[in-house]
Amino acid sequence: MPAFRDALAAGRPVPEKDLMRPGWKRALHVRPAAPPVPRPFFLAQPRLRRASPVSQYAVAAALEALGDAAPLYKKGGLRLGLIVCAMCGCVNYSRRFLDETLKDPAVASPLLFPETVLNAPASHLAAFLHTSTPYYSLVGDPSVFLQGLAMAADWLLDGQADGCLVIGTEEMDWLAASAAWLFDRNIILSEGAGALYLRLAAPQDHGVFLHAVTDAHLFTQRQSRARAAQLARADLAPAQPDELLCDGLQGARRTDLDEASAWNEWTGPRLSVKRILGEGLAAAAAWQCVAAVDSLAANRFPAATVSVVGCNQQAIAAQFQRR
Amino acid sequence: MLFAASHQADSASRVVITGAGIITAYGLGWKVNAAGFRAGRVAFRPVSLFDVSRQRAKVAGEVELPGTLPQTALSPRHLRRMERGAKMLLLAAEEAWRQSGWAPSENLPVVLGTTSAGMSLGEDFYRQAIQSPDSQRRQATRILHYQAQRQALNLADAFGFAGPITIIANACASGANAIGHAWELLRRGRAQRVLTGGYDALSQLVFSGFDSLQILSTTQCRPFDADRDGLTLGEGAAVLALESLEHARRRGAEILGEILGYGAGTDGHHLTQPHPDGEAAVASMAAACRQARVGPEQIDYLNAHGTGTPLNDHSEAVAINRWAGQHAASLPVSSVKSGIGHLLGGAGAAEAVACLMALREGWLPPTANLRTPEPACAFELVRRPREALLQCALSNSFGFGGANATLILRRWS
């Protein structure tokens, strides 16, 4: 969180790096995650030692979000629900395994394949935290993280879990970066994870509350992305004075257009996390929410709205409040 | 709103099935699949979709797709861009949609399970990126149609509805988790109808992955046989139209069956191997029974995950014994994977439909190729087709990553 806060406070885009793609003379511009120094303690755990970055990022974010609460679940007394959200998932090991398969499937590595499975991050995290509570791995465009928040809230209200971690995680690979490049050459793909830890509040509790998650407004033949973005905004109650908007604008004009139009009359403060950290897909939606919650926890705003107009699925928004 | 702080949980609704669609290696539709499950027919054939000459295993439960796709609001251009998994999903959904008699709606949630969505398109994308790096021809389309959300959106476009799309990728438990989550949405009163199911198509990456782990059978898939040597992959899709009992009754719908309970659990033992004691499987079955308010003695048939791998079947046998206790001896158990293969993200949904068929038509689906029962099985292994009047069936789905899920279905009478 300190590095995240510093980057947002500086307000300058994190420097881009070149990522070479086989067969291309020109590089793709990306924002890879900085390797942590020193090496995190949890990577010594046998299951995480060989795990793909997408799993390692998920565990790192989850542990930071849980903070002091982790031992409550590790001892087995309380039930921790896990919802891990991703759009690309384990693209790095998948590409490597497919490459080996195409060269000679008889010698494709059995060490790589299990890590390509979309629920590997959730499984590693559950094992690390010693939780046997059910988990869900959700896939979709970046908006899936907000759906995950709504699902977690339902699990808590239904008594299915005592606490819930919702995690958005993605990893960098030239395959994903070149796929994004096909749709908008101004997208700067990034990687990492973000996590929120939710628990039921008692009536006397103070802190940051999840107030609402709007309907998911699909992009269909009958409903454009622009219309879906407007409907997501219209679902929310009018903003409070000084309410913060954490939007998903990233500085890629074509991609930003529908969301920018839907929120162009917002007069309050605004934070565009992706302009600074890049397009982290499901992780970026998580960063938006983490930034919103962190701002409220620091008493800088009374409420915050997060808007996610996804790439190719749906538009959705969430509202957080401080009490 | 998907969530509002003011939300109050409604009283629990009963959840019924008013439409079911299925496509497997047996073919498309209820009739041909029911006949296959009932007879325990084996539908494996040599893999023709990609080269398996360098793999240990050579067969799979390949689906023969029909020449034409159903008439929907999807354009011919759109249909041409869909890959196998998307086509199978559309075919199964169309059968369920037609059977349910549903009309388009602006608030119809979709909950699907899959493990690899349109992986064959991802493979094509990679091949072209490596072999012709400067050519971008069709690459954007491949990326779009590769993704699971596109395949779910196809259903919304095809049938003219909207609503939240939830895609659960919990490995081989995905289909059961999806149906379970849909059941929870209805029970909580968050929706009146949900279209749900699971699907996966065969792909070279996944086939090679399972082969690399040496868990594909090189002889015959024989779940719960002492001499079993692995699973056989299959492909397909199954979709259920679920709705609250009140909603179904209000519109006079034909009710095919009821989903009574859903349970899930996590096995942290290993990424690809179950705990030998089946701890999470026991927890999953027990949780489903608690929700359904039934005990093991009320389960008339158990559709096992039963992949045919040495580790899964032993662990599941131990778990069933522990969960059923003294009732194990009289509990009929079988695995339909011996006939259609392991459908991965589609398995839980296809097997829920198999249970629904058995409940409605009054038979027990046998396990094919079973000669010498695994010694750990304290329950009755169904080895030959037979008639049976069933009230309740339980279906297990266990996946990589320790995802365990159980559904309990009841006959509607």
C-alpha cells in the first residue's frame, strides 16, 4: 500500500517499459510490476515457490488486505470466503505450455499445466490460509471485480462466511499485451493485484462500508457500451458533496470515450488510477476500489464511487461510504 | 442493484427446473443422451480435432456438431465466428430455452461454468502470432470469441435478454458451482429465473495438459475399477432453466425436477490431487444435505465425480463411505464419465442433467467397463442398466485446485 499511495499521490504515470514480442522489431509498451525487495516470505511456501505471477500477486494483495485478521482464519475458527477475479488469468504459463505442446506434446511440462488452470490462484491462496471455505474464481472483463464484491456481500449476509476476500489479479505477457494492442494502441497493459477484505459490520462500527453495487449492464446487440455506461451511472443515488469518483479512464481516447461521456458532468473530485498504473484489467478494477476505500479510510472524502466500464462485457459501478 | 446496503434477504424459495438442454458425445438433446446414459453406452472415438500422434492417449468423447445451428437472433456472420464450445453452449441453451417456454426479459441472470472457454481460438491466435507475426488477420475476432464472457453474451443476443453474467472457473467443479450459485440466487430471491450450466470443448492445450500429467487412460476409462488407469476427456455443454417454484407455478410451466441443495468445500491438499481421506468431499456432500434437509438414507442414487484416475476414485470412495456411513451398502453409485468422458467445466452440468433424466424416467445409469470393483468401495456400484424409482439424486463434482461441489436433485411428482 505505501508504494501504491505514493504513486497515486505523485499523480504521474508510472514509467513504461518495452516488452519484446517474438517476430516484431518494435516493442510493446507495458507497465510490469516491480519485483519486491526483499523477496516476500510467502514465496517460500512450497505451493507458491513455482506458482505463476498471477498467483503470487493474488497472495500478496490478499495478505495485505487481511492484515491482522489472517490468524483468525488460519486457526480454523472463522470461515474466510475467497473470490478471485481475472480476465486473462495465467497467460504466462499457458503460453509456455502451449508452445511446448506445439513443439512436441510428448515432452510438454507437467509442472506448467496445473498452474494454467484459472482457479490456481484461489487454490494456492486457500491452501496458504488453511481455509476450507468454498471459493469462486470468476472470469470476465474487468467489471467482474465489482460483481465479486456484490457476491461477497451476499455470502456475508447469508452467513456463508465470516469474512470475504475479493481479489483482482493479472499478470503480464507479450501475448496479452499484443492482444490489447489490437483493440487500442494507446492501452498500456500492466499487471499486479488488488484486494478488499469484507466483513459484516456491527451497528456501532465505524469505517468504510460497501454501500451499493449497481446492476451489470451488458454490451449486447441491443445495448451499446455507451448506453450501458450511462445506465450504470443512473443506477446510483446522486453524489454527496465532495464525493470522490474513481473512474477507469486510462488515457486511451477510443477506449475511454463511453465512460468519459457517462461521467462528464461529475463536478466532484476524481481519481483515474489507470492513468497512473496502466490497464491492469481485473487488477485495475481492484486498484480503483482499493484507492476509493483508502481515501475514505484516510478521511479525505465522505463517500466514493467506482466506475468500471469493461472491455467487452458490461458496465457497472459501486459506491462506498464512510461512517 | 447487485447489492444494496438496505437489502434484506427474502425467505427461501424452492428452486425448480423447467428446461434442460444437453449435448455430449452421445449427441444433441434429451432423448439421445437419456438413451446413452441409461444404457451406459461408451461414446469414445479417436481424436480428430488435432494431432494426438505424440500423446499417450488417443481417444476422447468428441461431439459431432450438427450441420446447422438453431435459428436465433444471432446473425449468420456471428455464428460463423463461434468456436466449438460456444456452439455447444448455444445448442444446449436453445433446447433448455425452448423447453422452458421462457420469453425474453431484461433481468435474467446467466451463471455458467467453464475451464477453458474458447481455447481452440486462443491456440489459433498463438499459432498465427508465432508463425506470421506481422499478420493480424482475424486475430481480434479470435481474441473476442475466445473469452467466456463473449460466449455468455451470445446467449443474451441469441434469445434477447439481459442480466448479470457470472462465469465461474473452478476447474472441473465449475458446472456444479454455476448451478449451485444460480440456485442460491433464486433461493435468496435475487432473481426469479436463472439460465445456468457448464460447457467446455476439447482443445489441444488441455488434452496435452492432462496427458502430460499422465492421468489420461491409455486403455479404457473404468471409474471405480481396481485396474483403472485414468480418465478420458470429453466435451459438451448442458444448460438448465431454473426458476422459483412460485414463478413456475404462476406461468403454468411444466416442472422437470427440483434442486434441493448445494454444497461446496475446498481441499487444500494439493493443486491436482485430492486429499486421500476425502475431507472436502465429505464436507461438500454434508453441506448439500444440510441445505436440502435430507440425510444419506434419503439419497437413492449418487452420481460420482468418478473420473477413473487412481487417486480421485479412491479418495471419493473413502469420502462416500464416510459420508453415507451405515447407509453406504445400499447406496447405488455410478459414473457416467465412463460413457461420455470428463467434460471438465461442463461435467457438473451434464451430470446434473443425467440425474434429472434418471429421476424423471426411473432408471440408474451404469458405469461402463467396470469389471473388478475398487476395494475401498463400500457402496453398490451400478454396473448394468436397470429400472429404479428414484426420489433424490446427489451429484459430485471435484476439480483441480481442490474445488469440490455437490448438488442434490429431487424428482418432481
